[in-house]
Amino acid sequence: EPEVTQTPSHQVTQMGQEVILRCVPISNHLYFYWYRQILGQKVEFLVSFYNNEISEKSEIFDDQFSVERPDGSNFTLKIRSTKLEDSAMYFCASRPASYEQYFGPGTRLTVT
Amino acid sequence: AQSVAQPEDQVNVAEGNPLTVKCTYSVSGNPYLFWYVQYPNRGLQFLLKYITGDNLVKGSYGFEAEFNKSQTSFHLKKPSALVSDSALYFCAVRWALYNFNKFYFGSGTKLNVKP
């Protein structure tokens, strides 16, 4: 069964550095998402992406963040100038035209 | 504001007993409701959804959920719990008419099934 994949599984970076989290959505899906889950807290929506553009974003998704679908298969989340509070699990999700989203296993980002 | 609540941080149940994990949502338009399960160090796995139609929906692993519009609830149930059901369960809501792509997640409920 096709799955959403994410790399790396764990990323450690120093404060102020840029990171790129990578996702490969399920191939025939049309909508793509990023979520984050700070340890012990709820899953929070960051951004949705459709037809090569952002369709919706949360208040968390400020100028520090950007998303890209560079080659038709990968879907990336870039975080510029990381802060300690960016430490979290970041989940990618995708969905076809139907309603449910399919989540990847997540990337644990640790900012030191 | 749109929101979803899971009032219990943790639910404990003995294996073989029925289980219920509660979820309520704020009243605002027509909700699409979902349940996801998260095992340790894994992503969220889709269990079931309610979009329209029959209020009782059946999903993976023997789980079911009942949409109750008057009580704005979508509780997850299983007639007979298994130890392997122990995990973190998240309720999620989308609204049909606005913030269309945005899932709102509950805070999660940890289910402990004891042998």
C-alpha cells in the first residue's frame, strides 16, 4: 500500500540555521499539508498546498517558513533561522480528491 | 471559533471490555469528522471518517464512531478492546464551507488497554 514518506527521521540543527524537511506524498494525491506537534501538545496545522500554490496557512506559518514542490514528487518545508521553539515533530500529509489525509511518519526536529 | 475537544487525556480499559474515546466539536457549519491513531514513533494512521449519511460509521481494526449532531459529538468506540489498541487517538474536524483544507485536531487521548 502506498505511503507518505519523510526524510530525515531526525534532524538536529543549531539555532539560526536553515533546515529543509522533505516529504514524498502518495503519487496520485492532489493536496499536500504540513503539520507540527510540539512534544506533549496537539497536532497543529501549518499549511496546505494545491495546484502548486499555498491554499491555506495558519498563523504559525510566518515568513520563517516556506514550502515547495520542486519536481512533482517531493514536497519540502523550509524553516529559515531556526529557533529553539521550532523543535517539534513535523508531519507531512497528502490526500486525493476524497476527504481523509494520509500522514507520513514525521521528522523530529531538534534545535539546540 | 472552530475547535475540537477531547475531554479525557487518558482512558484505561481492561482487555475484552468495550471502550469509548470522546470527542466534541464546536458548532459551526457542517463538520467532516475523522479519527486517527498514533503509535509510538509513528505517524498518524487514519481510522474512520464521517462525511454524510449514516451516523454510525465503521472503520479499521473494529473501531466505529457515532456522529451525534445534537450533542456535537463523534465518540470513538470498540465493543471489545485489545492490548494492541493501546495508542494515542486524535479526533480531527474539517468544516465543509470554510477553512476547507484545514484540519483541527483534538489534544489526543491516550488509550491504555490492560491484559
